[in-house]
Amino acid sequence: MRITPALVLALASLLTLAACADSEPPDFIAELGAPTTVTTTAPTTATTPTTATTEASGASTTTAGPETAVTDLVVGDCVAGAPFVGDPTGEATDAQLADCAGAHDGEVVGLVSHTEGPAAPYPGQEQVAAYAEEQCAIAFEAYVGTPYGDSPLSMLSLWPTEDSWTRGDREAVCVAFQEGTPLTGSVAASAAGA
């Protein structure tokens, strides 16, 4: 996972704008509870598994398995680590897979593809993020069985950076998580989302 100061600043700015009364977020984001966003890039290195990740609250431990590229995640994968508890980490290139039956930080609830073709220029961070958030809310409802805004779960979207876009990355990964506590069991068709 690579953190860049410019992306942390950009994410902080987006979150600040969402909270400002003068800069209203788009209606669909406000209605959905302003999902968190994290950017992704294509993987550049292979890494080895880690054994455990502790929640920020210190109350629970999630056991993580092998690391995989974010671009290789599939719907139903459970994951552990800072990007999947809503921490604005900048860029996430890898994810720790976790057993869905045990404690884990998040679950992939959808993969959405941007419709721009391979020759299309990068539409900009804000547009890519907004599209990912809007489409992830739809994927969330289809997977969990309840609208995102009605669920106690939170969601983040991992979307292409300009660099990964130029290499053909058009996919956003939608991850459901529960603030402050790990998930236990899958959120698929859980309706309540907990």
C-alpha cells in the first residue's frame, strides 16, 4: 500500500467539501450518506501474507490471509486492513484476504466498470470517484439486500487513479465495512447489513 501526501490532501479536501454547508455534495451522495473513497492503482509488487491486523479501537483483531492486488479482488472476497475500515489511506494497491466466517474488516460487495473505452482520457479524480460511489451504492443494495442509506454498514469505493487509468484500469471495487468493529460473517443478502 502506498500513501502519497497529495492524495491524502485530495481525499481530505473531498471529505471537507462534503461536510461544508457552502459546498453541497451531489444529491445522490447526500442521500446515500456520503460514501468514503480510496483510490487504487495497478499492483507493482508481490508481497507476503501477514498474520493479523488490530482494529484502531484495539477491541478486536482480524486475521488476514494472503495479500492480493486490489485489481484482483472479486465480489464476495473478505478483506482486512486500514483501507477497509474507512481510514483515508491515499492509494491502496494490495488487500489482505480474510476468512468471511471470522472477523474481517470489509467485504467486496460489487465491482463496477467505468464505461469509457481504452482510448478515453482520464475524466478526472472527482468524476471517477463520483461515478464509483454512485454505482457502488447500486451494487451494495443488490448484494446486501437493502439500500446503502438504510443500512448500518458503511461503504468505500476503490477507483482508478490517472496512472492506472492509462494502463487500462476502468474498475472500481466496492467494499462494505462496519465502523468501529469488524464484520463477522458475510453481509451477502443480510438485508439488515450487520
